[in-house]
Amino acid sequence: MMSARARVCMATLARRGRNATKHAIGDLTNEAQQIVLPQLERVVSVQDKLLPRSILQLDSVHRLNETCNSLSNDIRGLKNISENHIQAAKTTFLQGERLLGDHLEQMMGAMANTEGISNTTKKNQGLLDAADKSLKIIWPAITVARMVLQQYGKVLSDEEPAVVETVVVDQVQDAVTDASALFLEKHGISASIEVLTAEAEDEEEIHNCTAITARGHINFMLIELLKNSLGASYKHYGIDMDMADPIQVRVSCNEEEIGIRVSDRAGGIDPIVALNANGFFRTTVIPRGPSYTFSGDFGGELEGRGAGLAITECITKMYRGTTTISSLPGFGTDVTLVFKKAALI
């Protein structure tokens, strides 16, 4: 997912933060070339080799390819520049990062609406499988490129770095608050969620447990897992979900790894569904229109399209970790994330 050199560069910048000196501009641009260019080339190559013609013809696919090729040329043009060209480098890094993110999301949204993916049958299962296989390569490649570009751009802008050392329990608590608020806004009701920490000789050890990650990654993963558990609880208990057993989020850590488990008692999921749950565009969500009281179908372009758990698995793999789904029929579901504290080093 991420080369050893990329990890070293990202971790170095995470520690430097605002102390990075501007005379290192030449080093930054050379590192950007060595890390980002192979990722962008990989995206274009994977699309050509894996995506079927019906998806390759999408305008959003062409836009993403054009962005990758154009950004590659811009980054090559930064070679051996001096501190007098900081603005050019900063603009290239930050604008490139934003365009990659926008065009990736647009492409995924268009793919989700493609006939054969939005209405999957056994006859067109191959199309869904091809989309899933390609995105599990494209999404991490784009994300690694974006992390490096944003990190370098922010260093040159004297802003807080994109990759930081973060307190895991704080990120989990924020995700619980955000997921509860989102679900309450959508349905007008939510379940109780409790955060538990594994027993430790020193309680502060858990609460001070940190990991070097991109801003927002832990928050994103937890919100996606909690949205699934909240949705399952709503389906299982209906308007009584707030009276049911709470959803539990358990956090643990040792010297090398972080563990986070989300557990619900919402009846479990079908074993076949569990096997494919981490694939792109696999979803059991039934679209619903907005009610007169609550916003109902609010959300981004990929809301309810079966991308959240797939992206979560991509992120855990970037941090040299795993995503495990365990379900007891008639009882509930556990989803466990385990990843390295210092995967970017």
C-alpha cells in the first residue's frame, strides 16, 4: 500500500510540523516525485487493465485520468526548484490533492450509479467484481498520493501537518458523538453508545495511547462502523432502539498496535453478506425518502452505496492492519480493527 520510503517521509514531516525549514523545498519536491508519481501511474494503469468498457467510458473516469497525468507533469516540472518557487510547489501540491479527492469521489459515485452495479444480478456480477477489484487498488493509491501532497503543501504553508500523532481514545469519542448526531438527524432517534477501554495496569496508558495517522482517518472508520451498527439497531428494534442494549466500542493497545471493536446486539447479519461486506458497492441499505420531520436521505454522493466498510478496510491495510467481521445469527455483530501505531514510520 505504502512504500517504506513514503512512510519515512510522512513520519519525518509529521514530527517536523511547522518547524520544517523552507530551504528544504528541493528535498520535498524530489520526494514528492519519488512517492506520488508511481501512485498516479498505477491508477491510470489499473483503470486500463481492470475496468470494463462500460465504466471506462464514464466522463468521471476520463477526468480522473486527466488529473493524474496533468498532476504528474506538474510535479515533474518542480524538479530542482529553489526556495524562490515555494508558491509554485505549494499550489501544485494542495490543488493537486484537492482535485484527486474530488475526481475520485465523482468517479465512485458514477460507478455506483452504473447499470449492473446499482442493480446487481448474477448475470452482471462480473461488473461489480471488476469495479471492486480496481477500486481496492485505485483508492489506496490516490489516498497515499493525497496524503503526501497535503502533508508537503501544509508544511510549505506553515499550517498544521496532515499526518499527526493523535490520541486514539479522543478520536473514538469524537466519532461516537458525530455518528450519534448524524443518525439522530437522519432518523430522529439513536441508540446508546458506550466506549470501553481494555483493562490496563495504568488506566492512563489507554487514554494516552497515540498513533501516527492522517487527520480524519480514525474518525472516518469509526463513523462508518457505527453507522452500520446504528442502522442495524434501527432495523432490528425500530423506534425502541434507544431502549435496547447499547452499542459498545472497545479500545485497546499495546506497544505496537491499536485495537478497536464495535459490537451491537441487532440480530447479526447473514453469513453470505458478512463474507462480502467489505467489498465496494455491497450494501443492504434500502433507499428511503425524507420524512416531513427529519432529513432522511441526507448524505454525500456515496451515502448508502456500500463504500464505507470497503474504504475502512483500505485504510486499515494502509496502516498495516486488518478488518474482521464476526456475526452471531440472532444476536449481533462485531467488527474489529487492528492496526499499527506507527505504520507510517
